[in-house]
Amino acid sequence: MSSVGIIGIGYVGLVTATCLAELGNDVVCMDIDAEKIASLREGKVPIFEPGLPELVVKNRERMHFTTSLDEIFEKCEIVFIAVDTPPSFTGDADLSRVFAVISALPGLSSGQHILVMKSTVPVGTGLKISSELARQKMDNIAYVSNPEFLREGSAIGDFLNPDRVVIGSREPEASERVAALYTRMKAPILKTNIATAEMIKYASNAFLATKISFINEIANVCEEIGADVTVVAEGMGYDARIGKHFLQAGIGYGGSCFPKDVAALKQIAGNSGYHFQLLTAVIEVNELQKRRVVNKLKKHLGPLNDKTVALLGLAFKPNTNDLREASSIVLASRLLGDGAYVKAYDPVAIPDAARSVRGVLLCDDVLTAVENCDAAVLVTEWEEFAHLPLAEMKKRMRHHLIIDGRNFLNAEEIRAAGFTYEGIGHS
Ligand code: UDX
């Protein structure tokens, strides 16, 4: 069997590479970051993802690392592109890294090579790449869109047990060869054209983000009328047409995908002359949801000038060190803007925060974070926070206020310990 190549060993790239190796493939991983490649060669995994370091070590015989694009195409016929496509200042996805790969492709004459797009790219990109390949006289390379649906924190399980595999191509043989990589998985494999495959990814993420903004608005109404959003969501979730997932109210969605993909889909629609009204609201609700936490703090503490607030959790969700578009960052800057002091603790994201977050005093544990604080806000529902040292926190905090931004804490226990407790969407 020829090896499988992966270009771009970031989050999606490394998980894809490792899982394909776990499925028995020889994998060649390529990244332009020589330092990253060197540390991966030593078995060091540069991202926090449960189970990933162990799986990299387990499959080290089958995983090879290089900085050479030529090497990857010499050794591999099927080559995945998993470089990042961050949002540009216009809201469009920045495809410069994707096109940097395309323009650096070596001449390939075998007619057996397939480029498989794992990066999330705007609808229409596949077609553009196919034209670019033709322009470079490389139209003997097949192109396949194979979007990724994995979630950070459960990426390995999601990759190995997907709900579906989507394969978009104009060449049926290329689709078959890529599909063959997934046949050990018991998932439906949907073969379609390229634009449809690209759209499935955006539509899925935008729908999930819509579900979150919807339940957040329901939560806001619940607060006004004395209903409890958690029970409302449970009651809705029993309806199989609605489903129970992604109905957790909180302080909004973040991460590397939802904010970027929702904005990009809105932009894709706009560029084609369609105004996607619903997504405009989804984005706005997500922004306002963070502001509501600030208002809750003001309601209890008055003006926040010179108040000190502890953020419990910085990562955009538990089981990751990822701070991209995290609610914590937005919340921290709003609080700082209001003249508050902000302290924070996160079980794994502190080293990352030290590199990227300004103006927040980063602490090594919960008790140091809440010391002399007027309030603590739970931002990320790390398991560690399920059992907060309430008695000790009470002694150390100036005011005894806890805002639970994820409806994760035990309200009764916190109130019994002498704190004022407020969650999202219930009294
Ligand atoms: C998401 C998609 O789930 C995944 O399919 C895609 O490939 C990448 O984007 P991820 O960003 O890892 O994955 O995180 P996810 O678990 O989906 O959560 C995204 C955000 O939504 C988090 O900030 C989370 O806290 C928030 N969220 C999620 C809610 O606020 N409420 C919910 O009910 C679910």
C-alpha cells in the first residue's frame, strides 16, 4: 500500500495522520514548521488532546515526519491538505496557505495522485483549485473534498467513529480510493460533488451554532419569565426532530470552527448576492451573550471600576488548551474595558494564555485566582470545577458572588455555602 500524506500538521492534520496510522496506513506528515516536525519526530505532541500523545507513540513506526513537499508526493499517492484557513479581515477564509501548497506542487506524472482537502474551504474552492491545477498542467492530479467534523477534546473518537464521511469529487475512481481509507468505520459514506461536500461542512457548523444561539435566546427569555432553560432544553430534546445535543445555554460558542465558519458562510452567501439574515442574528446573539455576564456582575456589584473578577476557565471548552475565539478572551477584555481587574485560572490553558492574553493575572489554581475577588465567573466547564473548594473560597473572596456561565455548578451547594449564585436562563 502506498503511504498517505498529510500537509499541515496542526490540529486536524495531526489527528487525521494519527488516526489513519491507527487504521494501519503508513503516513507521511509534512509541515513547514521545522521545529514542530523535529519535536514530533521525538514523539512530542504540540497540542493538548486527550489520548493523542499515546496514539502517536503507539503508531510511531507508521508515522514519518518531513518538511519536504517533494518527499510527500514521492512517497504518497493520496495526500491530504490540512493547513489552516483563518478568517481574513473581510470575513472570508484566508486561503493563502492552501494556494501556497498548490503552487509549490512538484511535477507529478503518474496520474495516480489525489489531493484531498481536509481544511475547511469556502464553497467553490475545489473548483478554483482544479482550474489552478489545469493552469499548472497538473490536471492529472485528482481533487477530492473530504471535510472534517471532529470536535476538539474528543477528536480521536470523532475521527474513528464518525457520524458520516463526506467525499466530494468529479472523479469517481478518486472518490472510491479515498472512501477505501474509511471502510473500517461503520459510518455512512456520502459521495457527492465538490461544492456539495464543501457546503455540508459549513451548513453543519452553522446549524449547530444556530442551535446554540437559539437556546441562549430561550435562556434569556426564561430569566424574564421565571422558567428554567435546562429543563426547557431537556423537554425539547426528547423530541427526536429536535434532538438533545447542542442545547446547552451558556455564554456563547467559541473555538477555531464555529465563529470562523458561520462568518465565512454568511460571507459566501453575501458574495453570491444572498443576504443570510438568520446567520447575522446567530452571530449577534453570540456576541451579546458575553455582555450579559458583564451585566449580571454589574447588577450585583454596581460599576465594575476597581472590582476584581476571577475567570474560572479560559479554554473555549473543556479538554483543550485552545483559546481561539474563546468566550473568556472577549469577557476579559470587556471587564478590563470597564475598569475591572481580571484574574484567571485554567487547568491546561495557562501557558497558552501567557503567550496571547494581555492584562489578565494568570494564576496556578482556583484559590489563588479568587483571592480578594468580588466575583468568580465559571467560563469553561472543566471537570475540576465541579467540586470547587467553596469553604476556602468564601474565606478568600471579598464578595461572595459566583456567576455560572455554563450552568455547570451545583447551585444549591453554592448557595448553602453562603454565596450568591447566578446561572444562565434560570432563577
Ligand atoms: C466544532 C464542531 O462540533 C465540529 O464538528 C467541527 O469539526 C469543528 O467545530 P469544536 O469547535 O471542537 O467542534 O467544539 P464543540 O464541541 O462543537 O463546541 C463549540 C463551542 O460551542 C464551544 O465553545 C462550546 O462551549 C459551545 N457549545 C456547544 C455551547 O455553548 N452549547 C452547546 O450546547 C454546545
